[in-house]
Amino acid sequence: MKETQPILVTAGIIMDGDRVLICQRHRSDAYGLQWEFPGGKVREGEDLKASLRRELAEELAVDAEIGAEVFRLRHRYPDRCVEVVFFSVTHYRGEPQNQVFEAIAWAPRARLHEYRFLEADRELVNRISRGEIV
């Protein structure tokens, strides 16, 4: 496979006490039914934080304040390469509502490993579980 520019994606870490908001990809999507953090592709010329704010409005119907970048990774799947930039979500208005996912859940930090996350997210999941991030 020839080297291509990775797909740039932003994702948010939304905490409520010791729980983390996670989202299950729709069964008809690529990598369907695997869990991930909310977010999506950055549009050309779009600021990273603005991209995540837009995605959270579209996916969860919340108006989010985006905090600091907490993790960045690059991962090659068999069909694509992604660069994912994770931000903490410091505050949001509205109650998260599932707009596009198979399911959303507030998962206890210590139990994140029980969910089948996308391969790219697993190192971050481990760090969040151990309390190293957010």
C-alpha cells in the first residue's frame, strides 16, 4: 500500500466524575459495533477544536467547550491511516443524546477495558483506566 496522508480526526474525552462517555459505532459502519470516543474527521481548513465542537454538536447534540489536547496518535488500519487528536472536554451544555451511534454509555474509568474499542484507541483507553489522562 502506498503511503498516503493520514485522515485527520478529532475526538473528545468527556468525563462525569469517574465515568467517561463512550460511543459504539453503528453496526453498518466500518468497524461496526466497536467502541470509540466521540468526534470525527476534520474538514479542510478547519481548526481542530472547532472541528471537535462541530462533531460533538452533530453526534451528541451538545454545545461543548474544548480544553487541552491530551493525546495524539497515528494508526494504520488495513484500509486507511488515521491521525487522531484527543482533547479534554472541559464543559458542555445540554444532555448528551445519541444522534448517530449504535449506543452511547457512561463507562466507569476502571471498566473501560471491558469494552471492545477500536484498535487505535486501546493505548489511550489503558491510560485513562490507570488515571494517567484526564
